[in-house]
Amino acid sequence: MGTRIGTRAAVLGGAVALALPVVVAGGGSAQAAASCNLTTGPYQRQVEQFLGRPADGTQSAADCAAIRSFQASHGITPTQGYAGPLTWQAMSTMLAQRAAGTTPNRAGDCPVNRGRIACVDLTRQLSWIQDGATLKYGPVPVRTGKDGTETRTGLKKIYYRSIDHWSTLYNVSMPYAQFFDGGIAFHSTTKSMWNPPGSGGCVNMRSADAKAYWNLLGQGEDVYVYGRKPGT
């Protein structure tokens, strides 16, 4: 299946825990309080429940501080503590990722008859590597293409790898880049995986996950992309 880079045997054979951020509500400064939006949002109760706040469905200064902390962690703007659609979309995606647990392919959407394959579920913004029905790595959160530059679905193959890639199109570093569909690649990014609206089409990953994919996959390996990213 082409050249292997790295040692597969050194990579975990089981699932890697999905590390999701913990948001702690804080008081904040007077300036921060002044910039808070104290209006009750359309997803107030859901957001309060997600953050472990009293779920009374009414915005408070403490609610706003907790929501702002979450928004700031993931680059959600405006960062004013309002429980709006974009904030709840990020949270509901996290909940779907948590629900996947160690069986991301429970529904059988990613092929199990092709040997080693990298699966990308756009709906849940999740990716993992399996070998047949055996989970080899993940699931891990990913950040895929935004509306207008969606990550294309279908069965692909990795055709080019560049460990220290530089994008001349976007003028940014793309470490551990593995291209599988034109200019679309797996690669690491410093952005949060829940940072809206998304990428230019690539499958963004946290550095440790992109490195693990680099070590587990090789040129000619299969990639299967399916589903639809929320908001596209």
C-alpha cells in the first residue's frame, strides 16, 4: 500500500479518549462584565446545562461569564456570552462526539472491507482510523471545510505527504499534511477544533492527532469522508 512512515506497532491499538475542554465560570473584571450580553439567548437552557450552570433558562452575569469563557476558548465571535445558535452548534457537536465513545463506526457508515482506512464523519466532526472492523486510533475531533469550501465526500486515497508543508494558497503552515483529494489534506492546526466557521476544505487536527495519523497512514491508503457538517 505504498511507503509507510513511522512504526504502526508503536501506536495504540485501542481508542484514544476524546479530550474536550472543561469550562469554569469565573467572575471576571468590571470591564469584562460591561462587555457581557445579558440578554437571554434562544439556547439559554441548553447552554446552561452544557456548562453545568443552574438551568433556569434565564441569562445572568455568571451565566454570561461562563459562556464568554467557552466562546473565547474556541474563537466564537462575538465573544459576549450570548447563548446563540453558533455557540450551541459547537456544544451540540461536542455532545455528539462524546456520545460516539469508543465505537464511532457503530452505524457501519465507514467501510470495513478495505483494510486500513481513515474515516471522516462530517456530521459529528469526528475522524478515526480502523483496520477492518478494528479501531486503531481515535475517534478524535476534527475541523472540516466551511460553507462554500466543504470537505468533499466519498472514497479517496492519500496521494502525497509533506511533513513540513507550507500552503502557498493560504500562506500558512500545514504540518503533517497528507493530501487525499486535490488540495484537501489532513494536517495539524493551532486553532480549536470547534472554531467556526471551519477550514478551507482540509481536515484540521490537533498536533498530536495529526502526528499519529502521519505514523499510522501511508501513500495509497484509503480515506472515506461522509455526512454533512452542521451549518453547510
